Amino acid sequence: MALQLQAAPQQSSYDIVIVGGAIMGSSTAWFLMDNPDFNGSVLVVEKDPNYEFCSTAHTNSCMRQQFSTELNVRISQFAADFVKNIRTRMGNDERVPELSIRSFGYMYLADNEDFAQVLKENQKVQLDAGAATQLMSPEEIKTHYPFYNVDDIVLGSINTVDEGYWDGATVFEWWRRQARERGVEYVTNEVVEIAKNENGTRVESVKLKSGEVVSCGQLLNASGPRAAVTAKMAGIDVPVEPRKRFSWIFKAEHPLDQDLPLTIDPSGVHCRENGGGTYQCGGHSDVDPAVDFDDFAMDQALWENHVWPVLATRIPQFESIKLTNEWGGHYAMNTFDHNAIMGPHTEVGNFVFLNGFSGHGLQQSPAMGRGTAEYLTYGEYRSLDMSPFNYERIVNNQPIIEKAII
């Protein structure tokens, strides 16, 4: 849903300025306005009002609980609860559709004992957090999913409870719509300068591309793959860069007779059910450098020489397929530890991060928006302690190791 937005803000000062109006910025804006304890003003600055080039528009739109840290598991559990109860959570607004999760699950496949051990360790974390992850031998995989070739597989891991496809685009649309209806101001513009106080301890204002200077009480960096550009304007470094990821939709001449879990092949290629005899798969090249923000060009050789052969080997029924769509998108890759970067900067106290999701941002957006809104309102997290993700860990060189990255 394209929004008709003005370029110039209506005020010269806001309590909170959010740089970036895609899934993270809009989730935070909505949760702010849904909180009765928040009574401030919010400006969202978004340069691409059609969201054509943002990571949100290029997502796989799936969620999983198969992470290796308890916090990441619980973040996804909240996402599942939010999606399944979206109308209630949005004030019983009858315009909001009822949504569900198409829980075909994620199937991690291990082709060596080292990765199998990782899956076993991850399952313990997931079960302790209340997830329903199951480990499967190659024989069990073949019994339940006979279309797989498991000749090289030693172990599989799957969870079919609240794990699979969800309609992220609709959630995003309603966050934006209700946020605006509740008073959040969105402008089609771009932050080009950030001014700090004399001591460099606080952001005082931002300058927009159209020339206006806007004062702010707090600034939220929710600018996706451009997070480092926004931070640099405040003299801050953040280890986030755009990494290219490719997606393909194909139609199978001989469709599977049951849902295809989102299958993570040991090669890194992943593929899932898309409906109607079509499937969506994704991958990236072994050489994975940072790319230009406007580089969305496809790599045809990657499909022909790597992705399709992997698919046809893992699922022989995919030997005969026809591509129907393809696109490139960007991960906002946190090169430090592949996890979210949240909370305040250690020196510029009112510069707040919501960055670096490294490919699992959409599924984390409900909890991340809620947590950030709590921090902006109260100066602390209240529903779920997100402080392990705070920027301070980067300064202290204390990475959070998440083993389940796709």
C-alpha cells in the first residue's frame, strides 16, 4: 500500500525522530503509539515511500524458533503470538484481517557430525524455551518427507509449531496505517546531517534533504542496510553493511504432494513451499562482499551453476522446473556477530540503534519494535530484556554468537 506523504514536516521539533520507515521503524512507531504511557511526538523520515528497495520488500517472510540463543527463540515466539492475535492486539479494529502462520517448519539438514552436534545443542536451548523442535534421523526424514535425497545427511532438525510462512506485508501495512492514524507523522525525505551538542553527548537536530532542520529529543536509527551511513552523520561507527541475497520463484513440473518445509541445505541454499505448485528458494555466492546500496542485479550464473543443481540433487522432483520470478535484495549484515544492535550509543546517549538483523529482521520486528518503544518511553526494556543486544557489547568486544544464521 503506497502512502501519499508530504516532504516537509509539520513541526520544527519532535520527541522522537525515526530514520527509516520500513518494518523496524514502523513497528517501533506503532508500539510507541499503542503505549498509554507515551504521549510524545514522533516523526518518521523515509526516503522510499513505496518501500521498493528496502529489505522488508525483499523478504522470505518466514519465522522460526530454531535459534541457538534463548533470547532469539523468545523473540520469535512473541512474533508468532502477535501475528496470530493481530486484530486483538490492534484494538479489535475490524479492518485488520485475521492472520495465521503456515507452519510447514524449517528443516535444517546436517551432512557432518560437527553440524549435527550444533543442531543437538541448539535443540536443547529451544526446548528449554518452550519450542517444539524435533531431531530426525535420515530414515525418519525419508519416512515423513520421502521427496528428499538424504544419502549424505546425518541429522535433521525441524519444528512445525509456529514456524513457517506469515504475511509480513500485511502486518507492516497495518503498523504504518495505525501509527499514522494515531498521530505519527511520516515524511518522504532523507536525513542528510545530524547535529550534536557542544560536548558531543546528545543529538540536537537533524537536517533534511529538503532543507528543514528538525530538533529531536531522541533519534532512532532504523535505516536498514544504510545504518552505517546514518550513524556516520553523528560521528558514530556501527558494523552494518549491505550484503546481496538472491531469491527465485519456480514452478515444478512434478509438484510435491505435501508442503515443503523451508529447507536449509548444507550448501546454504534454502527453499520453501510457496503454494500452487510453486516454490521460493534463496542463496548467495561464496564470495559475499558489501555491495552498493542500489545494486540489486541478479547473478544468473549462481542459479545455473549452483542453486538449481543443489535443488535437483536434494529434491529430485525439482530437476524439471521453470523460473517464474527472481530478485535481489540486501541483508543488513551485522559483521560483528550477526545479531541485532539495539539501545543507546555509549557516548551519544540519545542516539538509539535498531540495526543489523542479518536476515532475520522481519520475524523479529514485533519484539524489536516493542522493546525499542519501551526503551524510548521508559529508558529500559520491560516486556523482554533486550539489553544483551545493546550497542555497548560492540564497544566491549562481547559478541553474541548465534549459530543458526541462514
